[in-house]
Amino acid sequence: MFILISYDVAADRQRNKIAKLLEAHGTRVQFSVFECNLTEVQLTMLKKKLAPWIEPDDSIRFYRLCKECVERVDIIGSGELTTERQYFIV
């Protein structure tokens, strides 16, 4: 499923850790916004990994976009919409 993840985290240490975790699961499209193609299991595991780094005033938002919604995304300026990651087993 296609998920847009955004975060607002005050502390540098936590923000850097969250960014690294998200970079391992998706594509950074803005400073604090990531596009990810994840299964339900992967999303659940990612949320568990992120939870310890969130303070009461911080937030991470997960927006699930249906296929039709993803097809209607418009981009003005640079960048392309994230596509499915391809995996090759060698």
C-alpha cells in the first residue's frame, strides 16, 4: 500500500533517528515527508520502531492512499512520485 508519512519532532536526536528509520523504508520527498510502499506487516513493524522516539508534543502521521488517489497525485516542480521498489534475489 502507498503511504505518505510526515513528522514533526522537536529534538534533533529523535528527529535524526526517525529520519534514518524512514529512509530505510521509503523515499524522502520533503524534509519531513516520506513516500513508502509497505505491506500491513511492514507498517506495523515500522510504527513499533518509531514509537520509542516520540515525545508527547511530537507527531508522526501516516496517510494511506488508495490506488485511485495515488494516480491523481499532482506534482508541481521537481521530483517524481515514488514507485514500487523492485527486489531481485540473486
